[in-house]
Amino acid sequence: MAKKTKTSPSDNATIHDQKLHRGAGGELHQLAEDGMPVLTTAQGGPVSDDQNTLRLGARGPALIDDFHFREKIFHFDHERIPERVVHARGYGAHGYFETYESLAAYTRADLFQRPGEKTPAFVRFSTVAGSKGSFDLARDVRGFAVKLYTQQGNWDLVGNNIPVFFIQEAIKFPDLVHSVKPEPDRQFPQAQSAHDNFWDFISLTPESMHMIMWVMSDRAIPRSFRFMEGFGVHTFRFVNAADESTFVKFHWKPKLGLQSVAWNEAVKINGADPDFHRRDLWQSIQSGNFPEWELCVQLFDQDFADTFDFDILDPTKIIPEEILPVKPIGRLVLDRMPENFFAETEQVAFMTQNVPPGIDFSNDPLLQGRNFSYLDTQLKRLGGPNFTHLPINAPKCPFHNFQQDGHMAMRNPVGRVNYQPNSWNQGPRESPVQGYRHFPAEEQGTKVRLRPESFADHYSQARQFFISQTAPEQRHIAAALTFELSKVETPVIRERMVSHLMNIDETLASKVGHALGFKSMPKPADAAMPTRQDLEPSPALSIIERGPKRFEGRKLGILVTDGSDAAIFKALLAEITEQKATFEVIAPKIGGVTLSDGNWIEAHQMIDGGPSVLYDAVALLPSSAGSSDLLKEATAHDFVSDAFVHCKFIGYVETALPLMQKAGIADSLDEGVLALRAAGDVAAFVKALGKLRVWGREPSVKLN
Ligand code: HDD
């Protein structure tokens, strides 16, 4: 029998003539002949051959003895868990929330007590309708779910990038979702609302009209998760140590300002890079440009609620910021990508009912229904009641209870006591002082199935949203409605929908009706509340009004060829870096190009793989010879003409003119197409990029 060799903790060792390595935890790893750890089964058994199944003779049948093959395939066959019934496609990141000031006057929530306090966070962004593998730039609501691991347990603020919702009642949620998902007989369209079932349901559900205005706006096609707002949607309560309640609405404001893409662009991005939003978040965090949002609150009391035009429990209504300003209370920074997508982003379980002491619910019927729903979905998705044992879902504060057993229990009680009260003076105890106290709201009434009358005005805020938009944004809403309804095959649904628009804005309705080819306009839809209020516009609702001042966080696409002007190229890079923006070099070959000064530069994309829809602005720097070569490339023409049509800023050198001619834009140069004659022109060009788009160009290119 071979003799065991004694090993010291840090040393490699030999047992039974095997090479061994002691790991960080003191465990011994078997090493393969080349020094790498030996491949093992899930039971830890070393594997000799992972290339061939065990069979009877080289050409014979497989043998049932092959436990390694059986285990490997068994595990593979079980890799998938059910995708989320909504918000299936998502992308998450870790970070922290930092409190600005003590909010003790309003809430006893521990995370809001001390200025500068940092609370670990995990955020998952998502689309709603598409399945897990769908594309990022669907016209859709974006989920904005935040898990804050507070010292008093996890707080999940499960919001969206739109502050209102389609329905007022949770009982309608399955109908809403069924209608927007692929139709059940044909199972298409994927990740799209442009089909009969969705618009049928919507046109029969007038309460959805306000949300529809948002979803048809550019809010539903954000440029990046980093450039969108988030909202808690419902009215919640803050409750302080004296058990006094203040109503609160939560807003996340992106530090880099708002930005969306054009629909024509979105459609092309989906083809060029279906992972556009994921890649953007990944790249910015990996490169140290950490996205940031401010958490802002609207705080109000019952007196305000009583005098406000709408019911603060109605999730289809906002409180305009001009009426009740938002107060910044902290910032959220995302600075770390998950190490494993499945373990973290897929298995993270958000639940609206996860609130710490000091945060409570209102009677919003949608919120109350949500509080009932989310636990079920996690049980279904994650397979058992112990999903809180998964590291991504476990609280980061100490926790103690007598819950035990069940599938995959990772934390198990030790000792005799697993109940209370007990005589053994052991175990955790409830604490009326420190424990969660529900706000003692006084409630009374008869049991009814009734929608309050105060929820009946479905058009006033829909109109307010529309009239708060700038002219280009209004054009986009009309174009989006026209596009979506053009995909509806049943004329009566189109008409019914336009009859609702008549109640929102007659000009919008007639624009859409005309674009759909209506011979005459339908009558306005019957309204539950016949008089529409004429609300003041709220400029805070416009994306363009809330855009950035600088090009920071955006990306310039620089088209180069061999012989491109090195001085202009270098000046561009310097200015872009100074603006804290990024760039990609697009070249005829991925191998890169040699600039006019003889220096070689690497390309990030070859022309076919880097269409201009992937960039916020473009610079055309081909040399004379390069430009004439690009004349033969369809994707090079598209690069130029798409950038122009999408109203982007374009910087160009003289030698790019033949290419611009070929792309059909050389004769329509405007203030957004800037000549880069010398390095000195570059600063002015990069400064102009902060405006992001030349919307004045839009009517001439008929973008939508
Ligand atoms: Fe929901 C997921 C946001 C209404 C039922 N919802 C889900 C997610 C977000 C929202 C962001 C994805 C969380 C993640 O990334 O894992 N949902 C909202 C908002 C709503 C809303 C802002 C209205 C204001 N949801 C809503 C209702 C119901 C649900 C009315 C049911 C009555 N939602 C669910 C769910 C999901 C979900 C079925 C699917 C996957 C999950 O929960 O974890 O339970």
C-alpha cells in the first residue's frame, strides 16, 4: 500500500502518487498531468475521458455503466428554469445606494437615517413582452427593478421607466399580458405590441390611454438603460418613528440625462446588435464609467391628496413635478457586473412586498395585487421556498428565523430548538419596537367589487402628456400610433383606437386617421367622465427637454480608411475623451488601418459590423482613395445616409464628399453636418454633439 505523504497547508503534495494542490480553503485539488485541476463529476469523482462515451467496441452500442455521461447529460437537460412570465429579458448589475441626508422626519427606514450611508444594491433592467432571447430595442416598457440590501432586510422597488401603468386593477394583469404576448394560436409576433390582440384589448380599456401615450413616445425605445428614468409608479408611504405617515412617490433620474433612439433606428439596431442595451451597460461598467441615478421623492400629505385633481391611489396618474417638485434623497451607482448571469440576474427574485420598517403601501389596487403575485412567481421560477438562500436573494444583514427544510435548503437549523416560544431560552424573538409595524391606517367599508369614481378620468393626463412634448416628440407619437395600428388587420380595432385619440387630441387623431387612410374620422369614444380637464403642459415629461448638456457617456463612430488624416483623428480622440465620451473606429477591415502619419490603428468594427445606428454621432474620415473604395460598399452608403436620416451630427473631411454624394446627402448639408478641415474644427464639432440630434432636419428626411 502506498504511503501517505504529509503536506503543509501551502505546498503541493503527493498522495498515492497523485499530484495535489492545496486550495485557498485548505482543500486538496487533484492535478492533471499538465498541472490543471482534474475534471470531476458532480460527485467529485475524477474523469478520465470527457470526449467519448463508454461503448462496447469502438463502433458498438453505448453502455449504461457510463455514469459520467448520464450525469453530464442529465444536468444539461435541466439547465433551464421557467423564464419570467413578463420581463423575461433582462440585464442586471451590482452597485450601491448612497443617502444624501437624514429623512428621519419622514421615515424610520434605516437606510435613510445617516448622510453618506451606503447600501448595497442590485438592479435588473428588462423589457416586458419579449421572451428571454428577444432583442433589446423592442417598443416596450422597460423594467427598472432595484433591490437594496438594507440593514433591516431587503427593499425591492420594482418599478418601470414609465410612471403610470396600463390598468388600474391587478385582476386585469393576466388579460393585459396575454394580449401583448405572441398570439396563442400562431405564437407571433415576438416582443411587439403591433398586432390585433394588443390593440383590441387596449381599445376596449380606456384606462390605458395615458400609458399608451407614453408607450407610443420615444420613452419606449431608450438609447441605453443609463439614459432612462425609473419610477416606483404607485403611491407608497414613508412612516417615521412616531408612526406618522407621509405619502411618497419614487423617481430615479439618470445623471447623464434622458435619451432615446428613433423608431427607424431601433428596427435597424435590433438587426445589427440585438444586445445593444446589454452591451452598453456591460461596456460602460467594465470600462469604469459607472452609470448613476438620483433617487428623488415627491412627498405629500392627505391634505394635498384631497385637493389634487386625481386619486393618488390610481396608478394611471402622475403628480406633475411642476405641481409637486421632486426632492433628491440619494444616488444609485452601478459599478460591478455579475460574475455569472444565471446565478445573479436570472435568479434574482424581486417582490414588491419586500419593504423595510418605515416604508409601507398605499391602497393602490394595483400595488395590493402585486404584493400578492410576486411570491408565487418566484416559487414557480426558482422551484421551492428556499430561493432566499440564493446569495443574490439573501439579505446582507443578520437574519434569524425558524423556517427550515424544503427543496435545496442551504441553511439548516442546528441544535434542538426550531420553534418559539420555547423553554430553552434560545432562538430569535419578535420585537414590537424594532420589528416591522404596519401603518395603522383606519379603514372601513362594505365588501364590493367596484372601481372608485375618482379613477374615471382616462383622458386628461393622456392629453397633458401629449401637449407636454416638443414638436419632434409629438411627431414620433403620431408615427408610432400609425405604425402600430397599420399592423392591426381588423379595421374596427383601428377605428376604435382612433376614437380614443379624438378624446386626447383631435389633431393627433386626425393625423393618425389620415396616415391610416381613413375616409372619415370616427366619433370620439364614449367616456366614463365626459369632461376632460384642460391641464397645463408639464415640460418635465419631455425627453428632449431633459437631454444632456454634453456628449458625456455617448459614443462616436469614426469611419477611417488607410491614409485617413492622422491629425484630425488624434484631435477627435482627445476631445471625445475630454468629454468623457467613448468612440469606436470603423474600417474596411477589422485588421485596422494605417493613418496618414504612417501609424497603424486598430479597428473596433469592420464596416459591415458597425452601422451608424450603433453610434450617437459619426465622423467620416476616409482618405481620397479610401472614399472611392467605399463607394462600392452598400454598408458604407447606409452608414452615411442613416446617420443623416436619424438626424445625427456628422463631421466630415473633404475627401469624404464623394461618399456623401453617393449616399445622397452632399447637397443637403445643414448645421448638423460639420466640415473638419483642420484639427481646430474638431473642438466645435464635439461641442455641438452635446445636442445629440438635429431635430430641425427631421421634416426634410421624413424620419417616420
Ligand atoms: Fe410586475 C415582474 C414591474 C404590475 C406581476 N414587474 C416585474 C418586473 C418588473 C415589474 C420591473 C421584473 C422584475 C425582475 O427584473 O425580475 N409590474 C411592474 C410594474 C407594475 C407591474 C412597475 C405596475 C405598476 N406585475 C404587475 C401586476 C402584476 C405583476 C399588476 C400581477 C398582478 N410582475 C409580475 C410577476 C413578475 C413581474 C408575474 C414576473 C416575474 C417576476 O414577477 O419576478 O409576478
